[in-house]
Amino acid sequence: MSSIKSTSRRTFGLAVAGVALALATAGVSHAEDVRTIKIATAAESKPLSWGAIGVEPQGYEPDVLKAINAKLPQYKFEMEGAADIAQETGLATGKYDIATGGYYRAPAREKQFLIPESPIGASLIKIYSRKDSGINEMKDLVGKKIVPVTAGGGIYKFATAWQEKNPDFKIEITASSAGIPYPDRLKEVENGKYDALVLPSNLGEQTVIDQQKLNVKASEPVAINNTFVLIHRSEENKALSADIDKALKELKADGTLAELSQKWFGEDITTYMK
């Protein structure tokens, strides 16, 4: 073999090896650039979101999160269902980067977490009571025993604000940090432990009522609120919050949120999103 051919083959081999190394390096670099985002979704709030740990979450919010991720290839969203109390605790400690579960803005949450300006959805607050209770609006809750609400949460904020605007109607709202599932709360209303439960209607209450044939009814909406993504507060997550805010704006503008709303709720909740 001539030295010219040998040299040529060695040169070609080195060139191919160099290209392969460059491609492999680029692949590693790209993989390193994609940040994994741990997300806690509601575990028992069909059709908003449901799916226990180890089961892929389903529902409106998981579908919206998938649509957001499709617009943000620099992130890899990993979702798992978690109980309410575990969601906010995990988010505060950094176990999760994001939590979704029909959350409202509240002063305590705004101090503790990053919250994108654009809402992920909207919820209708309703009162759940026994069918013979005669409870149809907030004024009917005077003298009634109401299921405790999350301390500092959206329902607590709503009830407190309503009381301030209606001082002639004194209602007793108790704050609690207990993470008791909504299906169990509805049963407590039916069995008389409580007279009423005040909750957003997008957490799957009607499904529970229908499936378990509970003697419980839902009132007409007593308030409408936007719902938001909560993000663990850190310097690194400021960019994540801004990226999610931009993606949500685009998904509302292109009709994706309206489409997913129709799919899961049977109505376009984006018309309520301010």
C-alpha cells in the first residue's frame, strides 16, 4: 500500500471520528441544556387533575402542562399526583418546582412562591350542601357549620372578603391545614357533620356526587376566580416563571386553553379568565 493512500485513509478516518465526536458532544450538550422540572398535580380532582404517584396524571391541568412543555423544549416536565398538603409542602421545600391544583392567588402564596401573571384556568366557587338544606347562597351560611378551609388559601381569602363586604351576615369560617380529600368532605356534608362545603367546582365534586349517589347538591356560582401555576421560589426559577407566563399567553391566544376546557369541563372557562 502506498504511503499516500495510507495517509489519505488515516486522514479520512480521523475526519469521520472528529465528526462523530462533535455530534456526540453536541448531543451531550443538548441533554445538559434540558432542565427536568418536577411537578405536583392534584391527585383526586377529576376532571381538573387526577392520578396517584406512579400513574400518569390526567385532566385539564396535565394537558395544559403538556402543551406548555411543547412550547418550552428547554425543559422536561415530569408530573406526579400528590395530596393537597403534600403539594404545597413539597413546593415550599423544593421537592417540586411546580404545583398545580386549581390554586388562587393569595397574599401568603405570593410571598412564598413565584406565580406567573397569566392564569392556567378559572374556577367557579360553589356551595355544596344537602339537597334539603335550603342553602343556595353565601347569606344562607349564617349559623351553619362549614367545612374548614385551607389557611391562607383562595377560599379563605374569598370568604373573608365576602364577610367584610357583608358585615350584617356573620358566617363562621374556620382555617385548617388538614389535607382531607374532597370526596371525604362531601360525605361529611351528607352525614351531617357539616352543613356545607365551599369549593371551586373544577375539582371533581359533581363526579363524586354522581358516582356515590350522595344526597348533596351544588349551588349556582357564588364567585369566579382565575387559577394559577405555583412555582418554587428561587433565582433559577425566575426564568421558568417567565417562560410559563409567555407560553400560557400564547395558548390562550391560539385557542388551546379553550379547546382543553371544552374537552374536560364541557364549557369554555377562558371566557371567565380575566
